[in-house]
Amino acid sequence: MYNEYADDIYRFLFVHVRDMELAEDLTADTFTKAWKNIDNYDFKHPRGWLYAIARNTLTDHWRKKKAIPLDEEIEIADDAPTQEEIMDKKLEQKRTVRAISRLPEDMKSVVNLRFMQAYSVKETAEALGMSESNVRVVQYRALKKMKKDLSDE
């Protein structure tokens, strides 16, 4: 289970905390909690079960500390970009990260899973413990809010 889902859980946590070491620690905590609660393991939806534990681990972390804002750049690999393309991408990245950082936590989670990890609506719903229709509504509202924030800049 760890080999199959550790990278996904790490990326999910990293998007929220923007700190590699902290995301690694929270990932380890998630799997430790999963191991301790293996009796409650959901064999039908292991991904959703692990994401629920990761989300709770993240919530526990934020209760202890303030959330770390998303104001760092995300590296984007490209074959041979020009300087202008690099600058355009960095500017767009910063704007997008700022727009994501302004979203409420439920919207950040949906945007992360749907667009950064390419989850389906069903997988996102399972991972976040939401209905599929709620995922669609939250996604719509998140994108609408991000579009407004980006157009206001």
C-alpha cells in the first residue's frame, strides 16, 4: 500500500504545506496512523481511506501551527524554453499559486487532486470523503474564484 500511494499522498500534502521536509514528515505520519488503524482499513477504497487520514493529519498539523502560505514557485520542466517563455511561465506560476493560496482548504484539495494529480471526480470524492456532485460544485466555485482573482491582478 505504501509503495502504491506514498507519492500521491506526499504530493497532496506538499501542495498544502509547500515544504518538502514537512510533507515527508506528514506523509510518514499518515502511513503510521494507517498502520495503527489497519483494523479499520477499507479494502474497497484504500486511496480514499489514506487521503482521509492524510487530510486529518494535515488538519492536526494546522491546529498545532499556522498554515504555510503557497507563495513559492512550482518547477516546470520544459525542453528548451526561451528566456521570454521562462519569464512568462514564472509569472503565470506565481499568479496561479497566489490564486490557489487564496482558496479555502476544501477548494485547494479539490484543485490539487483534480488538476495536479489528474484524479477523476469519483476518485476525488472518495479521497476527500465528499459526494461527486459536491466535488463538481467545489471545483466550479474554485475555478470561478481563481479566474476572478487572476483577472483582478
